[in-house]
Amino acid sequence: MKKYLLIATLLAAFIGLGGCEPGPYKPDRTEACLICQKFVEKALKAPASADHPGCLEADVKHGVEGIWRVETYVDAENAFGATLRTRYVCDVKVTRADKWALVDLQVR
């Protein structure tokens, strides 16, 4: 009897999970922020020295045409080894699935 109950339970769970397909990819503000941090680091003289604030401190907005705008800063060493705070505005968008493209990067 226990065997049949176990089989029935597993079968019900399997059938119930059959309709659970992953939904469409939906990027969020944290992911946009982290992607921008990577693009900024590529532009730095000393990317290993980069110290970003948390993404909760960044101003992140989802705008028209699926473009995410991230306004924040990074503390990093310049070519002379001095640590400077650099503000930036980064625009990114999802091109397909989970692939991101840099639309614009303004360093201030």
C-alpha cells in the first residue's frame, strides 16, 4: 500500500511540475547595475582596484526601448596609482536571452 501511495505522490508531483517551464527572461535593476560595473571596469587603467558601491546605492532606471540607465560611481586607481572617485552614467540593454550590450557610457 505504501508503495502505491509513494508512486501516486511522485506521479502527481511530476505531472504538476510538467507545466512549470521557465518564464521569459526578465532583467532587473541589480543585474543592469552589475553589467554596467563590468563595462566600466573594462575602461579602467587598473580594473582590479575597482571598488563599486552596492547596487542599492546606484540610481537605476528602466527607460524606453528596454534601455537601463545606471548612475553611480567607482573608486579606482588611475595610471599614477592614485585612487580617484569617478562618477559615470551607463546605458545598457538586453539584446537577446541574457546577453547585454553597452549603449552608452559617460564618465564624469
